[in-house]
Amino acid sequence: MTTDRPTDKTILITGGAGFIGSHLSTALVDDNDIRVLDSLTTGSRENVPTGATLIEGDLRDEDALARATDGVDLIFHEAALVSVQGSVEAPLTSHEINVDATLDVLEAARNEDARVVLASSAAIYGHPEQVPITETDPKSPTSPYGLDKLTIDHYAHQYHDLYDLETVALRYFNAYGPGQVAGDYSGVISVFIDQALSDEEITVYGEGDQTRDFVYIDDIVRANQKAATTDAVGDAYNIGTGESVTIRELAELIQEITDTDSDIVHMDARTGDIEHSEANISKAQNQLDYEPTVSLREGLEQTVTWYRSQRD
Ligand code: UDP
């Protein structure tokens, strides 16, 4: 029998000042001793909840990682260079941060005999042959980022098989929610909400027939909590909602929720854009007891409220 979430543990959250890591830190800080390792390059100090200990440092910094992992029971490894475009421009840097540093985290976990829950990605599948995508479907990532995530997803599995380390890889589909800051390479939802609230045109790339499975941050956090306590370790799970929308529908929904005057405009399609993405989440439902609970409309409403509060 597994419990729903970790309690009374010493937990390291790498990237704990970033979007997903900070939500996780906040959810766990009351019942656990939380350490956050974050370089604050994209994350921010204000995101780290009161009661958590921030170790400001790069994953590649051996001393910082040693201090952060000393005596831990559990590691959530969320720190990464998340930009697909950035990885295309600088594949070596992407590899260093996303692969080499993850190996350092896995080695540290091996020393401490700590469980590792690690952020993988739907990017490992590349252009899927069919949707919904199941975990055993072909993997052909189309960017260094996707390849790096596939590599660490495999390493997580291998560390379990070779060294009996408790690892779980979570393959996030399109995560969104409060705290995801709009920027050049951030997710489409943050971009569209930012445009709508600024009365700028909402820029749909191509016809907008492409589809994505958008999963709200609270569901991502719950998936991590389940992964931290499950007996079904040494495995990888799709974390999405099992439903998808077209980008055009998404733009219209954001138009409606924000009540904006912004028009939807169509731009050139993005080169190499994935056409359809949707998770088959049966494995996570069956083995992790994971169940998405937040509808897209509800999640978007919460996200828009947060964006508005940032503007006041
Ligand atoms: N997208 C768009 N307009 C934008 C940003 C993104 O139409 O301003 C589309 C993009 O072409 C893709 C989808 O939204 O089809 C999701 O893009 P994102 O970069 O958020 O995630 P990914 O493509 O990695 O799933």
C-alpha cells in the first residue's frame, strides 16, 4: 500500500525555483525538509517557499551538488535547460546540463540510496506515428533537447536495473499554469495569455490544426507525489490529460476567458512543428494511481487570474 505523498523526508528539488520545481516545493514544504538547488538563471528566489533551504548553484558545480544531496532521501530532478530552440543553437550546453549533470545527480542518489523522480518529456517521441502516444511507441526526438531527455529517461531505467536505485521518469506533455513566465521559448499558453492581456494579436503558427495535450501544474505536482511513493519504480510514465485541443481552439478559448479585443492572426508554420500530440495515460493511471483533475478551461482561468495579478 503506498501513500499519496512523501512526509517527514529530506528532499532535494533541483530547479526548485523554476516553474514546476517551485510548485512542488510549495506542495511539500509543510511536511518535509526541503532543499532547493537552483542557479536562478531562469528561476527566481521569490518562488522558493518559506521554510525551504535554497542552495544557489549550478547543477554542474560539484560542491553545490554535494551539499545539496548530502543525507537526502528523495530527489525531484526538475532542473534543465528547457528550451528546444536553445538546444538546437547550443547542443553541447544542452548536453552538459541535461545529460551530464543528470548523471551527477543519479550518482549522488546512488551514494545516498535516494529515490530519484526525474523530469522526462514528450519531446522524446518526436513526430508520433499515431496518437494517443503510449510509453512503448517509437522514440525519434527531433532536437538535442529531446535526445537529451530520452538519454536520461533511459539512464533512470538503467540505474534501477544495474544498481537497484529507485527511479521514476515522468514524461511531461505540455505543462502550463501560474508561474510559467512568457518568454521567447516558453509554452504557447503563456505566450497567448500575455498577448491577450496586452491587447496584442494572438499569433497562431500555421493553420492552428496542430494539437497538444495541455496538463495543468497541479496535476503535474500530484503525479510527482505519486511517483515519490509508488512501488512501481524503475519505469517511465506519460503525464498528460489523455485529451488534446487544436492550437486554434486554444487561442479562441483564451480570447473568451480573457475577454480580450485581440484578434487571432496566422503566421508561418513553425519549421518541424509536431502535428499531433496526446498522451495515453493508462499506465500512469494503473500503476501510479494518477488521475488528471483540472480541465483546460479551469486551468486556463486560474492561469489568467495569476497573470492578471502579476500586472496589478
Ligand atoms: N504556437 C503558436 N504560436 C505561438 C507559440 C506556439 O501557434 O506563439 C504553437 C506551436 O507551433 C506548437 C504549439 O503552439 O504547435 C505548442 O508550442 P510549444 O512551443 O508551447 O510546445 P511544443 O511545440 O514543444 O509542444
